[in-house]
Amino acid sequence: MLVKTIERVIAPGGTHFVGDGFRVHNIIPGSQGLSMQRMSPFIMLDYNSPYHFPASDTPRGVGVHPHRGFETVTIAYKGKVEHHDSSGGGGVIDEGDVQWMTAASGVLHKEFHEKEWSKKGGLFQMVQLWVNLPAKDKMSRPKYQALSNKDIGRYYLENNTGEVEVIAGVYEGIKGAASTFTPVHLLNVKLKQGGQAAFSFPANYNTAALVLEGKIRINDTHQVPTNHFALFTNEGEQFTIKTDEDAVVLVLSGEPIQEPIAAHGPFVMNTQQELLQAFNDYNAGKFGYLED
Ligand code: MN
């Protein structure tokens, strides 16, 4: 086994608002030349670094919009999000929870700060990741996996130096809470001062680490500051993360989906024809109905 080295460390860059409720750094594909194919199956990553929203009686967020062809994964670190969709589903993503929504053939949904949380306001920190679907599954039925923090399996690191929450995939024999269509590992790594964890993924998997809290060292060679994104090469398998302070790191690794990508806005398909079909189906009301 060889060491998986860092290709580059990407600074978070500027922010923009998604609706009025998410102030995000777009990291994938982003302004740093990280293409959808480069991090496939992770085709989009918006990171709402800690941001204070003042109290508001009207919850902030994003109104009704469609998705087709992929999955949206929302990880709440601070704050709460409430969602509703055209299939009648809905719920609250609380701190520590993950919502894994398979949009697949198409849903309408809306994402807002949870009502009571919004009334008080507070610090908000969230990740939204889009995981692509292979062509054969793009038109499968939509579904939701609401993963509450207590149901996410965790591996406790030696000497009480932290834990690894296994959102998807596997870590040290602990299986992920989410089911996925292609091989994906999504790990929320919480280290205490002096903590360390080792990782091993196939060389060809696209792999990265987003630092949400603290600063870390990868392979003892690279310092990665808070809010930065470390992109690994596609050579070697193993790496380590160490820290001298409390740190939280989202580690993502997945087998690339070797298919063409045709993407526009909320639709991610394989061909222009399929994209056009998505717009036509949306305009024809085939994604269902959801009240504003
Ligand atoms: Mn959405």
C-alpha cells in the first residue's frame, strides 16, 4: 500500500447566497478548476461556513425548485433546516443529522431554516453535496433517507481521541447509515487535541477532505487550515489526519462514474437531449406539485 498524497489544498474562496438562507462557498465545481468529473461522483459541494443569521420570524431559505438525475446530501453542523417535497415528504435536519435525498427521476422541494430556530437565529454551518447517479439509475424513483445523528454508526478512535461517524460506506468495519448507488465513503471525523485517524481507499477513488473546525495535518506533510479543502491524487491508498486541537473533518471518497455529464442548474444528466427532456418534463408539471 502506498501513501495517497495531496494534489492541492483549495482555499474556500468567495461566498454567495443560495436563496436567502445559505451563504456558501462553492467548492465543487467552484472557481478553482475542480470539475464535476474530477471529483465524480461528487459533482457539487456547497459549504456554508459558520455564519450568524439574525433572528427572523420568516424563515430564510430556498423556495420550491426541482432536481433530477442525482442525489442531494445535506449535513447540518450548526442550525436546523426544514424541508418539504412534492411527494409529501418533509422533516427537520437537526444538528448532527444528515438528509440523503435521491432526486433521481425528479422532485420539487424547498429548504428553509427551521421555524423555531429561525425565530432565535444563530450560528449556521452546513454542507450540501450532490452525488451523481449512474445513467441506469437516473430515472429511478425518488427517495429519502433521513439519518438522525443517533442512527449514524461511529468508530471510536484509540485513547478516547475522537470518533468517525460513518455516514456512508465503511470505516474500520463500521457500516454507513446511508445506502448509495455507487461506492461512496462519507465520513465525519471528529478529533480531539492530539487525535489522529488513518484512512485507506482505492487509488482510483476521487478523495478529498473538508476541514470544518480546527486545523489538521495530512500525512505529516500538509497543513490544512479551517474551511480549506484538501484534494488527493489518484495514486496511493493510505493517508493520515492528525491535529493538535479539536477538529472536525468531512472525508469523501468515491468511485468515479465514467459517463458523460450534461448539467444545467438543478438537472444533471448524461446528454443534452436528456437535459432538454428534464426542462420539458418540469415545465409540463411532471415533477408534481408543491405549495410555495
Ligand atoms: Mn435543492
